[in-house]
Amino acid sequence: MAKLTREDVLKLAKLARLKLSEDEIVRFQGEITSILQYVEKLQAVDLKDVKPTYQISGLTNVTREDVIKDYGTTTEDLLKNAPATEGGHIKVKRILG
């Protein structure tokens, strides 16, 4: 990977909508080049025999499985207790105007 040019840094800054001073352009030119060189090293690592890591905490799913419970009542029976209903739903006063 070649060293990033001043123009490359300015193009990245334009894409990110950043205004950079001359000192920042020089500084970022070196920093971004170092980052890209490190990424090249990482891409060269052989990961053929490495299993993917999906989670590292060792925790397992602690949620319960959904089970439908029959309480022996119907929607109509429950709506009889509501002060007002409409279309099979509980009707409430409008909150937002």
C-alpha cells in the first residue's frame, strides 16, 4: 500500500464533510496510512482453522419459551368490563390533538 497523498486526505475530508487545517492534513495523512498498513497485516493472517466467535461472555439465552395459556375467558367477556369499546377494542380518550 502506497502512502496516502495529501489529495487522498482532502478527498476523505470532503466525503466526511470535514474542514481540516494544514497541520491536520499532515497528521491524518500519517495516521490513516498507519491504519491502512495495519489492516493489510491483519488481512494477511491465516484464519482457516479459526472458528468464528459469536459471543465471548459465556452467557446462554435465559428467556423462557413462549407458551400460550388458556385462562378460560373470551375477548368479549373481557371487553364487558371496559367502560367503552369500539370494534373489539377498548376505546379511550384521545391523548394527542
